[in-house]
Amino acid sequence: MSGPESSTVESLDEARRRTGACGTLRGFLPPLTARQALVAAVAAAVILAGVFSADAAPYVPADDAQVLERLPTAGNQNLRELRRLHADLARKPGDLALAIRVATQDMSRAR
């Protein structure tokens, strides 16, 4: 044969030669070394573990008063003062002047 039909036949013959009994392409990719196969298997396991653990439920505390995280305030004098004022207000909830001072600072901090 000659022309476009011959190139199609040659490409089909090449595909048949590379295709194994299971329909996989032998020789299409270079063979892996044992180390490369191990790295690929570990990478696949890590990816699959991430996929299956992605639907994990979030942590929900049993009590609304439970502290989940404390942010550092060591370098910020204003935050330390505000925390101290909040603690004072928790000890003396009837102190109107202190409540107004805390609310004012909270508002200015929020802006």
C-alpha cells in the first residue's frame, strides 16, 4: 500500500504491537524503577488519605464558654489594657463608668 492508507496501517500495527492482552500500552511510558514505583505508591496513598479525610466533621466544643484559642498580646499594650478592663468588668458588672469605658474602647478598637 502507499499513500495515507499505508501510514494508517503502520500506526495501527504500531499500536497493536504496543498494546498488551489487557489493553494497556506497553512501552508507551518508560518502565519505573522500584524506587520510583514506591514513591508513586506513597504519593497516591497520601493523596487518597487526604481525599477521604476531607469530609471529617469539625470540632464542636461541648460548652460555649470553652476557650479555643488565645491570641498573643505581649507586644500590644492597648490589647493588654483592654483585656484587663474586660476582666475588671467581669468582676464588677454593676460599675457603669467602667462599662462605658470598656464599650468605648471596644468600639474604637473595632473601627
